[in-house]
Amino acid sequence: MSGVTLETRITDHGVGQAFTSLIGLMGNTTPIMSAIGTGMVSSTHRRFISQSSPDGEKWKALSDDYKAMKRNARILTESGRLRDSISSAPGNDYVRVGTNVIYGAIHQFGGTIVPKNASHLVFRLSSGVVLAKSVTLDARPYLGISDDDEEMIADIVFRFLRRFQ
């Protein structure tokens, strides 16, 4: 499956202890991971609205030539497919949040696109048809854990712990 998924570990000592306690109390912590995944998907969707990375940095603006031909003024939201593909998959001690959209990684990390089976890439901008040997896209991180996400995760863990004590 193509796309992008990031792995992050929460290293907060208090949250780690609370989670360890929950493992002892619940055995299967998939419901906690599911709640965290739902929160992370929602948070990621909000980044498409705020047009910013998990650390709050605004995404680099689109080129004027590309912006002029887009149907949707929002960055990374021409059709909404990338945003709408964000999903979570919880397990007993993890949750994966990511996308299976093939172009998800190039937008998350940035990079250079080169033609596979031709001498040039061919695409259209408002100024006309462009032939290019390569195109470099800026990173516009949408996946990751913000400070607010860390608080949300801690809140979920501690709420579950209170329910079982």
C-alpha cells in the first residue's frame, strides 16, 4: 500500500505510567487506541483547514501560476481526496494514522518528481503546457502530533484510567 504513515512515541512519563496501569486493568487497550486515532484523524483534518503543520508552521504558499488554475484555493485540497483518506487503525498498544493515497508522502515530506517512462513531465499551469525534466514539491506536513494532540492523548488515557479505578 502506498501512502504515508508516521510512527511517533509518547514519552511523557505520567502518560506512560497511566497507560501501563490501563494495560493491567483492561488487558486489551484497543478502545483507547481507537479513541486516540479518532482524535488524531480529526486533528489532521483541521490542519487542512488551518493550512499548517503539526508544529503550527504555515504551509508554503502555492506558486501564483499553479494557484491561478486551481478550482480550490486551499493548499492540498484540490479534490479533498488526500484529506478524506486520512484514517486510523488501532491495535492493542499502537494506533496508525495515515493515508493510502499514493501522493501522500511527497506532500508530507517534499521531494523531486522525475518522469519514469518519458524524457519530460508534462502538465498544465495557467500560463500553458509545461515540459519539465523534474518538479520539486515543498514539504507540507499534515501528519504528526502537535502540542494540542499530546494533551488530547493524555486526556484520553487519564479519562480511561479514571473509569477503571
